[in-house]
Amino acid sequence: MKFGGSSLANAGRFCIMSEIVKTQLERKPILVLSAMGDTTDHLLESGQDALKKGIVNIEKIERLHLDTITEMNLPDTALMDIKPLFEELKSLLTGISLIKELTGRTRDYLVSFGERLSVRIAAAYFTYMGINAKAVDAWDGGFLSNSNFTYAELKEESWNLIPSKLLDKAGNLLQIVTGFIAKDENGDITTLGRGGSDLTATMLAAACSAEELQVWKDVDGILSADPRIINNAQPVKSITYEEAIALAYFSDQVIHPRAIQPCRKAGIPVLVKNSYNPEAPGTEIVLNGDEKSNPIKAIAFRKNATLIDMVSYSMHGRSGHLAELFSCFGRHGISVDMVATSEVSVSIIVDMTYDLSKIKEELSRIASVSIHPKKAIVAIIGDIGRSSEILSQSLKICENLGVQIQMISQGASKVNLNFIMDVEKVEEVMTRLHKSFFEGLSQ
């Protein structure tokens, strides 16, 4: 069972989390916790204050955690568990202020305090309620990483280390493991980057052959569309790993693709639930989809896209031309999100945050290049076995709205269709598509 920061924002949320966990005790759960609320941001802010101003200040961090202990009426032993961490944190910040350096290695050490504090408070609270509980720092639970600080990868040995460290205690002890962090072979603390806490949970579930992984967030599972745009967005009952990976590109409410991989490899089902609404059924991520369900699982979009069109008549029938183009993007450190090709042209989508001035100059030596910013990607996620029907319906909606589709992309996984258009119309297109596919209204 994994709980994110919003599910642990304060004493009240801790109490609700514990009530949810108590309903699952017969299933012998292991918990994975993120840092409380905005603690990670506060830690990074403290690091910058120490680096740039020479100030050592952890008041916000101390206040949140001490107030939580007080409000939950925990005994003095809870305070004794976290006070050494406060002292250790102050010493680290003092070092940063003196050396005037904040490396990736030091940053990982700094942000690790959030998770280390939250699991100790949780263990104290469960113990106070009469449940045998123990806080476990991830490295003591078998999480061994490489030394790629701020975005470390777990080493293959973790698959065997994790069950050897945790499984023999399962059932007799409620183990509460820090998400997001690990240690390398030198004993240095590392962080697992974006989706790191989810990766901790999926790796733990997969390595221990869990019955299921529950990921508790602040939404009713995975929704059919962004509720900020679509008022009638509906929870999706189930979705495949492949569909979830495709959707994660567009939504931070879905488990990061990197984090899904361990459960996908081991075939462990993942249940995404809402800690603010525990009665909601949530969304199950599974290996194979339900043939009776709506083949369209969700509609998503991203606004921050740039379209690059490249035309070269010399590429017709010539081998190696695409390799030449893509090696150019690699040299400039630009990640390509989507591609569409014809005999003499290639269209590519990249994030609009990149500076494309230098790559345009290089590409212009081998092709005619035009760059079109302020584009949006609309993605239809699901079983695209009915792609002709979906395309027809979608293009008709765009035609009625006067929207020109500038590129269409379908991946090899056959779980998503992507349309590129001007950003101004994307929300209206999303609304019409959702009504057509989910609300049964003809367009």
C-alpha cells in the first residue's frame, strides 16, 4: 500500500490513512510512504537558503512534523524518534552553508529527510494504536541503486535483496518503508527521480510477489479526461499496463511509466484508489483488458508541443537518412515525443521548452525545416483495434469545429491515437470528443 504526500499532508490525513490500512491488516500489507505534504519543497528551499544566504532554517519542517505528533497525541517516544533527524538535517545544512556547494549527492541526502520523518511518525502512530509497526529506511529493505544522483536506477540485485530483507517479517509486523530513496554501493543516499515513490512501491510488490499493489492518491482512480477541463470526467474501471503507460505521458495523476514496469514484468495488478474518498472503487491496472468495457479508456492532451516539419527529396529511397536526422536530435539533447514520416518528409513533435535555434541550423543542411510552436497533442487511449471508426468520428468532430489536424501518430503498441492541432481549440475538441465517446452524444 503506497500513500503519496497529499494523503499524509497533516495529522488528520495520517489518521485517515491509518483507518484505511486497518481495513487491510488481514492481508499482511507493507506500506510505502512519501514525505508529508510540501516537505520536499521545504527541504529544497532550506538547502537554497543555506547555499545562497548562509541561513540554516528548518522551522517549517519542524513545525509540520511536531504539530502532527502533538495533534495525534503521540507519546514522547515519537519525538525521540525524529529529533535525531532534525539534528542531522541541521548539521547537513550547516555544512552546505559553509562549503557553499549543493551537489546532486548532497541534494539527495537533503530531500531524504522527508520520507524518513514520515515513516517514523506513522510507525509511532500505529504502535500507539496497538499495532506492531516498524519504520524501515528503504536501504535497510533491500533497495540498492546506482550512483546516478537525483535520478538513480535500482540495481538488479534489489529483486533478491528486497524479499530477503522484508518477507520474513511480513504478517508479524507492519513494515513502513520510505518511498523515493535508496542507497548506492558506497552507502550514499540516492533518490529515484520522477515517480520514485511509486517505483519503490511497484518494485517492492513485484519483488515480493504481492497479491496486489494499492496506490492511494487524491483522485478517484484514473479518469476518462482531465477533470479541470471536462466536468463529467468518469473513473475508468480498468486499464491495461500498456494503456496506463501511454496515458502517463499526458497526466501526472497516473503512475509514471518507469514505475509501472516492475509490476508489469511480474504481472502484479495495481489498484489506484483515492484516500480522500476510500469508498470509490478506483481503477485497476491489469495485464489484459475487459473486452466488454468501452474500448476508449481516456482522452488526454498536452499543450506544450512544437511541431518540426522536415522535407528532403534526397531522402527518397536512401538508407540512413532517418538515422542522420535522429542522431542530430540526440547530439543536441532533445527528446523526440512523436514521429510521422512519408517518402520525402518527417514530422516530429518535441517539448516547446527546448531552444531549437542551433538544431534548426544543423538540420537545414540536410532538409528544408519549418518549426511550428504553440501546438497541442490530443491522445485517444484504449484498444485502437477500431481505429478506422475512432478516426472517422474524431476527424468529423474536428471538421465541424473548423480544426485542422496537422499530424496523426499511432504507436506500435496500438493503444493510442495522437492528433496534433493548434493549441487554441484543444479544450473545445476535448469536450466534444468526451461527449461523443463517453457521454453518448452525437457530434
